[in-house]
Amino acid sequence: MRRLTRSSATQRSQRGISLLESLIALVVAALGILGIVGVQLRTLSDTQTSVRREQAIRLIEDLSERMKVNPNAMANMSSYLSDWDDTPTPSKICSTAVCTGAELAVYDVSQWKAFVSRALPLGDANLFTSAGEDVAANRRQLGVMIRWRENERKGADSDYRSAINAAADSGAAVSCGEGYTCHLQYIPVSARCAPYKGTSTARFFCPGT
């Protein structure tokens, strides 16, 4: 009887150890699977961010091409300026009507910002002139900051958000905004219209216009 009792106790002890080992193996396997899933989600999220940044670059290239078409883009730089949540209302539909350089600039910005809002989640853009270029004769480039919301990430996490600041000609910083990812780029303005400041008033000479 004593031998049988000892044998039963030993078997129960072995079964308990085997069960504990199985549980530990399950926990280790679960942690490994969670780690793999986390890496895949991070990779997918990084890929989405890269795709959206490429979209932002293409949108800025589109605006640059629009400005090249405008023969008086440099003389009408102020007509291209636009803040966040500010879409200008064009006075003419320049695709079907004859427009001046200023009217074409407002029309292009209106159309372009509509494209930005459709191409990116909560997409928006800020068009500004850089510090030191507040005088019309000194303007040579247009600052463009595009922002969008990364829905799959926490906006407050600084590891996942690009907060880009740029100085505008007014001295105020153009910031990305909390919870957004941004792309900043400068567009060189078409020099078809060359500035000349022989007097106190700057004048622009545009060959062929």
C-alpha cells in the first residue's frame, strides 16, 4: 500500500510539472506572436506614412507646375498665400474664362487645396513666404507645408509625428499642429517676370505678356 501511494504521488507531481511547462511554453509562444504582429503593424504604419509623404511631394510638384504656367507668378506671390483652413474663393473659373495673373493664382490655390483635402486624411496646406522675403522685390520662393492626420497612430507620440516649424515673413512660426504629420518644401518661383527696383516702387518686367 505504501509503495502504491508513493507511486501515485510521484505521477501526480510529474503531471503537475508537465502542465506547468506547457503553460510556460504557451506564454512564450504568445509573446513571440505578439512581437511579430507588433513589428508587422509598425512596418505597415511606416509604409502608409511613406506613401502619404510621397503624395504630399507630388501635390507640391503639381502646385509648382501650376505656378510655372502663370506668367506673372512672381508678381502675384501674395495671391498664392493661404493659411490653414483657408481656401480662397476665386472670382473666375479660369479653366473656361480669361484671367489675370492674380485671378489665376487664386483659382489655382483654390483647386489645389481641394485636391490636398481629398488626397490625404484631414489634409490641409499652408502657403507662405519666408522670413526676409516680405518685400515683393525680394521674393524668390514659396513655402509650402502640407499636413495630414495619421489615424492609426497617437498624435501626441513624438516618435511618430513630424513637427516642422518654419518662419513666415510676418515673423510668426508656421507650425505643423498637434496630432498631424507634415511635409515642408519650398517652391522656387518662376523668374519669367524679373523684378527691377530702380525707384522706390518695385516693377516687374514679363517678356511676352
